Amino acid sequence: QLQLVESGGGLVQPGGSLRLSCGASGFTLDDFAIAWFRQAPGKERELVATMTRTGSTNYADFVKGRFTISRDNAKVYLQMNSLKPEDTAVYYCYGRLNSNDYWGQGTQVTVSS
């Protein structure tokens, strides 16, 4: 059974950078539509960035120019630059293939001085 697993979260100071990774053991993600979501305490989960199978990307306004979604054969990534305290959240990797939805367990990102 496919399971997405995120890594790369942690504590970073405002203005800093982190790169999140998401993979699936034994599977490649080439054929998936992929996305990153996040959920802050007390708030609903929100879409951060998407990438289609063909590589088209889209970003939420609050991360445009700061975050970049990418992929290679094995993993998907979220490069996060110029981080702000309001970016603090649990970040989730999402993949969709053949009308099936897959979620990771989430990785905590905390932006604080």
C-alpha cells in the first residue's frame, strides 16, 4: 500500500529556509498530480502549492515568490525561503493518481526567533 512520507521540517528563524521532501517507499511519483498543504493550530488545512503530472505549478498568494514546488523521479519537494512566523504549521504532502488520494502524515515547520 502506498504511503507518502514527509521529512525536512523543523525550527527555523524568520527569514530562514527549509526544504521539505516527500517520498513513497517502493513507488515513484512521476505519474502523480502532487501538492503541499498546511494546517496551523486552530485553522483549516490550506493549499500551498500544486504541480500537475506535466509540471505546471500553482501557488497560494501567501507563498508566491518564496516557496517552490518541484519533483524528481523519486520525491517531491517544497523549497521554502524567506520564512515568516505565520508559515508555522504542519505541512502535508498530497498525491493523486487514478482518482485515488494519498496523504502523508505531516511534518512540523516552526518559524520563530
